[in-house]
Amino acid sequence: MTTLSAVRSTPIDVGVEEIEVTEIIISNKLYLIDLKNNIYSFDTHEQIGTLNELEQAANCDKVCKNIGRLPLELRHAIFNCLTIDFRLEMVLQKTAHIIRTLYEAYNERILDIPALQRIVNKGIRWHFFYRNWTNDPLKIQNHLIMLLPSIEFKQMGEIVSTQHPVFRALREIVVIPTIHGSINSTSRRFRATRHARDALTKIVSTITKSCDILPTFTVNKDKLGQKFNYYVRKHTFQFICLLTKFISKFEVQVENAAIEKSKQRQKQKFKRTVAKLIPAAFRKMQCKIKVSAKKDAKVAAAQAKKDAKVAAAQAKKDAKVAAAQAKKDTKVAAAQAKKDAKVAAAQAKKDAKIAARKTVVIIKKKRATSS
């Protein structure tokens, strides 16, 4: 490791202290460490902590990444050790995704709004308020009244009892506003669509208020108040888990619909932009092809004319060479014929002399014989 000199401000001295540090890599990140095992940022030279603290944090991250590989029983045991606030912090991040998925599923007409209403009523409202019959007024769960009893006070000489103000706030949060009539979430008619949209808006408003406000509910810090706080957070956590399971039934359909819509948008964009310019581009290309063909024809004609001139010159040159060669061959043939004629004449003269001699010899022999 390389030794560097880092400068940092110390809370003890007013001046600047120079510390000898060395580079160290922890969890694939580069830090600076001094002789006292204090860790500093490599970029800003600010103190982050000690070596032991950073190693513990890195080991904790490794453990959290490997929890998913454990058996289901061990995962449940680890999960049960987590506080309810930590669990809520983990699932509250999914609230925006849940609401967005609900609206997307409604737009695709695959959302069952009455089923969603039942999930909300059973998942969150029923744990605080109930009714014996459909048209009966809502009543507070008895075990909650034991945790937060009614408030009694004296007025005009009489003892007046009123329910705890928390229940009034809970009624405004977890109870869905009244939805009149039946809900047809698959219809595309104007009135049915508007009614279903209003119903979904009321339900989503209840979901949003429950997920945003209930985790922050805090009543008096006594034992009963702490039980009530835990009860609210516990059922808020379970409610978000129920919604997550509910939307998981049509998440794949929503994703497929989104992909199909994206393809349709790309096709429409192609038709509006690229396909619209294709005829003009085709005509322009045809003009370019015609101009290029004319240019190529001119170049080919000029090249053919040039080649014809070269061929004519070459033919003329070849004709001259052939004539000269023929003249030369004629002279050679004439000289050879003249030479042959001389040789033939000399041979004929020689043959004539031999024949004359033979004739004289024959005549002499005949004369000698006759005498």
C-alpha cells in the first residue's frame, strides 16, 4: 500500500494537523487509515469511523445478502427478531408501486374493484371497526376499547362519557367513503367507467391514508398505549402485505399490456415519422438512380468511344505491320525463287551437257560396230 499525507481539521487544535495514512480496500472500496485505525474518505479526507466499525458494517451487509439463501424456517426466525418499525420501513416503500399497479390494472380493465374493496375492509378497517349487519353503524372493536377506554368528565353536574379521540381519527382514515350502487370495473361505458373510477379513487385514498398516517400513530406511553401502538403498526404491515399479494395476481398481465402498448406506440411513431417519409425518400432515390444511370451511360459512351479509337489505332498499326511483313516476305520469296531458278537452270544445263556426251558416245559406238 502507498503512504500518503492527508490534511484534516481537528476539534482540539485550531490549526491543521498532518497525519500519515495508508490506502486500504474494504468491500471493494478505497479508504485511508491512520496508525490509530481511524478510517477516512479517500476523496474528502473526512473521518468515517474506525476500522472495526467499518468491518462490522461490511460483515452485516454480507449477512443480509446471504439471508435469502437460508431455509424458510431460519428466514422466519430471523424475520421475527425484527422490530415492527423496521418491518414497516421495509414494506412502506412498496406503497407507490401498489397504487400505480392498481391504476394500471384498472386502465386495462382487469382490476376487480369490489374484491379490492373487500380486501381493504377486511385488511385494515375490520381490525378497528365492525358492524353486525350491512346497514348497521360501525362499532369499535371491544379489545381496543379496553386499551383506550372512554374519557369521562363532569358537565353541568352530570358525568359525560365520550370515546377516545383516536377512534374518531381512525374512522376518517381506515373507513372507505360510501360507494353507492354496484361497480362494473370491466365496462367501457361512460357512466360505468366514471362510477368505477370514483370508487377506485375513494379506495386508493383510504389505502394512501392508512399507509401514510397509521405508521406514525402514537398515543400515551403507558403499557396500554404501547400495546395499541404496536397493534396499529402490526395490522398496517399485514395490510400492505395483503395488498402486495392481491396485485401479484395481475402484475404479469399489466406488464404484458404495458409492453404491448409500448409496441403500439412505436408502430404509431414509425407511421407518423418514418413511414410518412418513405414515399418522398423513394421518389428522391429514384431520381438519384436515374441521374446516376445517365451519368454512368455518358461515362460508358465516352469509354466506348475511347476504346474504339484505341482499337482503330491498334488495327491501323497492325495493318501497317502486316503490310510491311508481307512486302518483306514477298521480297524474300522473289529472291528465293530467283535463286532457285538459277540453280534449276544450271542443273538443266549440266544435265544437257551430260546427255549430249552420252549421245556422242552412243553414236561413236554404233559407228565402230558398223565398221
